[in-house]
Amino acid sequence: MRLAAFNVENLFDRAKAMNLDTWSEGREVLEQFAELNRLLGQIIYSDADKRRMAELVVKLGMEKSDTGPFVILRRNRGKLLKRPTDGGVIVIANGRADWVGSLELREEPVDEEAMRNTARVMSDLEADVLGVVEAESRPVLSAFNSLLLPAVGGTPYRQVMVIDGNDDRGIDVGIMTRENFSIGMMRSHVDDRTAGGDVIFSRDCPEYYIATPKGSTLVVLVNHFKSKGFGSAQSSNARRRAQAVRVKEICEALLADGIDYVAVIGDLNDTPDSEPLKPLIESSLKDAFRHPQFDDGGFPGTFGLGNEGNKIDYLLLSPKLFGKVTRGGVFRKGAWPGSRPKRWETYPQVTSPEHAASDHAAIWVDLDI
């Protein structure tokens, strides 16, 4: 059987702020959005909170309207703010109970050719079990499966599953399986918390129990760890380390229960030598990239141009599952290869970075189970 993982970077829509010309511009918008969302969710608004919320509303382009270029403020009932005729914004609510509504990121469609290239990768991988990172929702992933895969000559997967996670931007993790690889029990860790009460996983760390035609049970944990892009490096590193520690605990419990075949797959947003990933990398799990039958095509990274510092996608396998690997590799045909010179062969339709299926390459292993 073939097990694979692919960060699709959203299938149909993504936040407009994430499509800005520069990464720093998008990061600033998303950080302002996150801060305003946090302040709006407080039970009581202090005078300082109100002033900061007003500043952020203006910075996000909503001084004159609830619809900004990248963010929408939905006010259903109650009174949150007023906009004086001479400009500016004044927050008049004293707390979250004074109004009903939400703050949302505006979305726009992903490039159509990029969507088709994403579908080509998902089809040409020929995976029996595919972990998907950055899917908007189960309905979206299911629609992509049933509509886009046949459009590029592919066969839809038999089962599609996404459990809603903690990211309010619609960045979830899911799984797709072929005929005879049925998903049985599922367990979510969306509400796992630290000793201090903080939610551990940025999205989720779902456990999917999959029956293989040979009668084996494979438990797949699909993950997308905290990125380096938003918040301080210290807080991001601490969050990823907490996630690595918790995943290690979950895997150790599974192995102690007699489950031999366990795989942690997905985008862990850090390199194998990083301190945050150390608890997981130095656990009993083994990185498929280190298997003698794994071929990275001469490029050790999985993100961007495949440089060593961009090895952030993983197939971490339990010892007995690692022993069942027959071969593996990195599928780069949908990824932008650079231009001077091109680093790898791509689909003819990948004529610019905007048409790439994703900034991530897909990764896979064949397993004799």
C-alpha cells in the first residue's frame, strides 16, 4: 500500500491576505486580525482595549465600512462601535455580551490552473491513504475529490474525512482513502490542553484507524504544527514543542496498547534538527526520509526549492512500520522548480509560481502491510 502526505495550501479559497505580494504584508494583516479577534472576544473591554480595537479596525481598512479589503466585521445585533462623520472609530460596547457578531477573513479563489495541478498531484501520487494538510473543510475536500480529480483524468478517493480543528481561517487536516482501505475508528485531539489550560494543537491531531486489505490496522495521525510566521519566535517554538511532546505521548500510548503500525504525517513547520521537534524526532518514531529505499530526488527539502533548511514535511513511522517500507520518495511535479536552472521536471501547466499546486512537494512511502 502507499501512504502519502500533501500540504495543498487550501483547495478552492484562501484568505486574501495570504495572497499579498509580499509575505510580510500578509503576516501583518493576519497578526492584526488575530489581535482584534482576541480583544473582541473578551468578556469586559477596558478603555485601553477599546482604543486598541478602534486602531485595529482602522488599520484593517474598516474606518468607513464593516467590509475592509481583507477582513469583514459582521454585526448581527447590539452595538459594538460607531463611526463619527469627521472620521475615526469609537468602540461603544463594554464587553462581548453587548453585541452579537464575528470578525472574518475575506477569501478569494485559488488560481484555477493551480487547483487543477493540485488535483493532478493527488491523482498521480497513486496513494491508497493520503493525508491532506490545509483543507478548508470536509465538504470542500469532498467536492474537490468528486469534481476536480475526474476533471484531470483521476479517480476519486472512496472516503474523505476532515474533523474541524482550532484554526478559524479554515486550515484543517484530513485524510482520503481508496477502496478497501476503510476508515474505522477516529479520535480527535482538538481539545487537548497544556497544564496551563492552553489548547495544544493549532488545528488538530486526529487519529484515523485504517484497515488494510491484508488485515492490518494502520493508525495515521495527520498534523500541521504551528508555523514560524505569526507571533514571536519564542512563542511559536514553545507551541511547536508542546505539540511535538503531545504527539509523542499519543504515539507511545498507541504502541503500549499493542498497535504496531503508527504513522505521524504532515507539515510540522520545522526542520529535523530543530529544538521544538526534538521530543518527536528523538522518539521511537523513524523518519521515512532516512530509510535506505527512500529517494528525495537529490533535494532534501519539501518546501520551496527543496533546500535542506526547508525540510518541514514528514512521514514518521513506528519501528515495525518503518521495517515494512519497500520504497519512498518526494513527488515534485506540481511544485515550482525555479527558473535558473529548473531543478526538477514539472507538469507542463506549471508555468509560473502562481500555477504551482502548492509550495510543498508531496511525500510518500510504499508499505508491505
